[in-house]
Amino acid sequence: MSANQEAKKVAVEEIKKLISSSKSIVLVDYRGITVSQDTALRKDLRNNNVVYKVIKNTLFKKACEQLGITGFDEALNGTTAFAFGLDDETVAPRMIKNAMKDYTSISIKAGYYNGKAIDENEVKVLASIPSKEQLVAQLLYVLNAPVSSLARAFKAIAEKKD
């Protein structure tokens, strides 16, 4: 077996590990982005525990085949970068969607969530979901609101009697 084939096998294994450990993946068409823009995007993604890699489409396709994942055939054409969200299902889609506002030359091709390939529109829907921390804060606010209202009412009654 040649050294090139061995290197490709190692790369496919690394990609499989990334796919398996990711909560979501966004396939990005990065054609037209400048080096400085790409560097800034990578830094932002890295700070939010999103792994951003440019991988050969054939290697990604091979890793998906070995994991039994289908549905990426159309998206794996042309230049493709992959944003692997490791901690949160929504962070990679949200960050790429926000980056599209700053860097108009990039676009979402497809994504991966909950064990299946999803299209661009589904990635955008996933991006619109608040983060886990925001959802917990909203829930706590809703749960706390009746108690706060009751406390204010008791305080107003107590002040009125004085």
C-alpha cells in the first residue's frame, strides 16, 4: 500500500472521529473569501469550540459512507469547508449564518444534525434556535415572573397599610 493511500486512510479516520463527536456540522462554500476574512472567521469559530476545516470532498464522502450517512452527494461539489459544532447543536449553524452577513461571498451548502443530512434551509432554522444558556435563562424568567409579581403585590399592600 502506498504512503498516499495510507495517509488518506488516516485522514478518513480523523474525519469519522470529528463527525461522530459533533453535535452538528455545516458545509460551507467559502469561494471568494479573503485570507484575512478566513483567519478572522476561524478565530471566532475556534473561540466557540467549533472546528473549521477544509477537507477534500472525496475524503468526507468516504467517511460518511463508512458511517452510513447519506444525503451529501449534491453538496459535495466545488469548494467546501466544514464547521463541526462540538458542544452545542446550534452554535456552528448560528456562527456561519452570522458570518454570511459579514462575508457575503460565503454560503451554506448543507448540514448534518441528529444523525442525518439537512439542507440549507434546515441549517438556517437550526441557527435561529437560541443557545442552551439563553433557553435556560428564558425558562427561569418565565418561572420567576409569577413569584416576582406576587412579591411586588405584597410589597405594595404592605406600603399602603403603613
